[in-house]
Amino acid sequence: MLYDWDCCCILKMHPVRSYAKAALEIILSEYIEKGFLRIMECAVEEAKSLINDERISRVHMTGGKGTHDAIVWGDLQGESRLTPKLNKPMTSELGCITPYIVASGAEWTAKQLQYQAQILVGPAIANSGCNCLSPKLVILDKDWPQYDAFIGAIKKVMDEAILLPAYYPGAGQRYDTFRSEYENEADATVSLLGGNGKNETKAKAQGGHTAANATIRQYMLIEIDDNTKNKAYALRNEPFAPILTVFSIRGGNDASEFLDKAVSFANESVFGTLSTSLILHPKVDKAVGDLAVARLRYGTIVVNGWSALAFNNYWGGHPSEELADIQSGKGFVNQTLDVDFNLVEKSVTRLPFKTILHEVQKPRDFRFQNPKFSKNLLHFMVKPKLSTFAPLLFYR
């Protein structure tokens, strides 16, 4: 808003993030002192008045679809959404059931299976799954001969991981609802993993929070396919909780056939267009992968990595989204590449099948709650170079 629209700004804090206000006021003190920015906390009614004040020329929000629609449409529903009640421009960064598409058609080694399971599970459980870019839906080829082995590797990593408290409001209710939707479903499998007493003891020894204080005591892995009666629930409802769903498609263990089906499935059946990951083994034909990337309707695509690794690119829902049926939002944030927003359809980042950058994706126990590690991370963010990155890799 400050740089792209030349607007003075009021930042209204989310109640869950109110603790960050004091820190932000220090970090952004120069903008505040010069009158470009104010940071505030307020109740819902005050926020409504602020949004509709004639002195406010445009609105941007980060949050959920429900809040967005309440701001833009009020109580208008369905076909009555012709003219927004909000009479000013609105941009947003909302949620997504982030797909993690793993191409078939190549044989992986046992080490590759374990490695890829680690760099999938790490992002999926980070912040207890309460991220708009957490992998939430793993799309696999049921005909891939290593399907079961990869599922087994995922379960092993999840079962050994420490459970972080699922602090975000409503996480417990969403967790219970997902469990009840699929626990007794004939064509679905629900596995509860990790969070056992051994892991809680380990967490205490490392000085982190313990899973004992969390309402949710284990990670949930749900396996469904096209035969699952209520498959739509997991495809249309973002869990925002420590839940990972695997959806299997019959792709004949052929990368081209599978990716053709998987991309169509992600584009047409899965909620959100914010970001996605596409995992391509080196033996998969590059042209097949390129076609999948071109067809994916997502704002950010990362090949062979977590979409968070591309957060400094332009970030936002795919431009094809309509205001009346918003999912991941309209508009882009971040401008580190200094490219005109109007020229951007999506950003694509390509990584090797194995790279040192994946280290940040592996489950890290409680190092992010460790003051020494946090200090090193802040040092790297302020001065990003190899000498400040190395302590993050070798810290134990």
C-alpha cells in the first residue's frame, strides 16, 4: 500500500497477532514518526467504521474468505452479488488448500523417498499446520509402484515429529470435524501420528513448548480418493490445523498422464489458487513438467520445493479469481523484484530434486522456539549472506 499505491496506511492488528504490535512499532518507527503509518487494535464494529470511512481510499486484508466476503458483500449471497457493498478497491491474501503434487513415472531410491517425505512433512506441520501455504493436499499416482512406500515414509516422519500447540482459534473444532468426516468412511483411512509421551519429554528437554498443553494431541493423516463419498469436504475446507490429506489418482505410473489429471484436478476441484508445489524426479521428462507448470492456475508455483521458498516473489491468488467467488484473494503482495503488478500472472521457482535450500523444510523439532536460533535467523534476515546462513544449517 505504501509503495505501490502511494497510500498512508492504518494497520489493524488481528487479535491473534496483537502481541506483535509493539515490535512492529519499533521496526516501522520511521514510517510512523513521519505520519505514513499507524498501527492499531480495535473491535469489529470499530474496524467496520474504519473500512467504510470516506477518508479510506482502498482496503487490503490478510485472513479468511469469510472475513473478506463480509467486508465486500455484507449479507449478499450467490446471484445477488452483483454490486459490492464496499465502494472502494479491495485486495486480499486469503487461504488455500495448498496442493503438493508428486509426479510418478520414475523409480526413487529408499533415501530419496525418506528425503522427500521429510521436506514434505516439515512444512506441513510447521506452526502446527496454521499457515496459508502449508502443504495440505498431497496428490499422488495410485499406480506408482512406490506409492505405499512413500505413504509409509510420510507416516514415519510425522510419527517421530513433535507436536506443536495448535493455538489458532477453532483449530480443535476443525480437527474434530475432519476426523468425524472420514474416520468411519469405508473409502478413507485416518491415521493419528506423533504427539506421544516420548515426544513430549523430548520437547521439554529442548526447552520448547510441550504438546501436553495442546487441545490436539496428534497429527492427522487422511487418505482419500475419487471413491470417497465425502471427498469434497477435504478439498473445499481449509483445515488450518495439523492435518494432512493424501488424494490418490489413477495415472498409470506415467508422468504425462498423471500430471494431466492432477493439474486438472487441482485447478477445478481444490479450494484456492495461492500456491502449490510440484515434485519432479530428475528422470521425469522436463517438457512434461513444463506443461504442468504452464497449466497450473496458482499465483506461486515451486518445482521441487515448498512454496514458502518463493515468498519474496510476487505473492497472491491467481488473477483468474472472481470477486464474487473469492478463494485466495485478488492482487499481489511483495515487490522485491520490482516488476509491474499488472504484468504478473504467476511466479515460478525451480529447484533441484535435492538442494541445501531444503534444509529449512525438514522438521526442526523446537529450534524455532530457541532464542539462540531465533537470533541467528534474525541476523540472516537482516544481512542475508552465506556467513549468516551457515549457523542456521549447523545449529543443533
